[in-house]
Amino acid sequence: MGWFILSQAFSILITIVRIGRLSEQEKDLEILVLRQQLVILQRKQEKPIKPNRAEKMMLAVLTAKLKEVTQRPAGHLRGRRM
């Protein structure tokens, strides 16, 4: 479990560095592609995916940071209101 958390943290660190080098337009396009991929995966899944504790923790931390940075309510973060 410890190695998993460490690998997840390292993966996120590398992603942050990589994202920092992208232009705003590249970031916007990547978000659109990822959202579309997520919609496709959700449609293909027969049952919901159950994230483990480490993944839930990482999502909670990133969501809290995103809410703080964007100053937007949770409904906006879910993509319901744009």
C-alpha cells in the first residue's frame, strides 16, 4: 500500500511538471479529450468503478485544490453547469 501511494504521488508530480510546459490552448484541448474519453468509458461500463482508498484520497485533495483555485461550487466542477 505504501509503494502504491508513493507511485501515485510520483506520477502526479510528473504530470504537474508536464502540464506546466503546455500552453493554455493545449491544456484546454487535453481536458476536452479526457472528458470525452471519460464519457465513453462510463457508457461502456456495466457497473461503476470502485476506487481504492488512496485513489479516493488523491481525488479529494485535487478536488479541494481545484475548488480553492477556481472559486467555483462543486456543481460546476462536475460539469453540470458551464
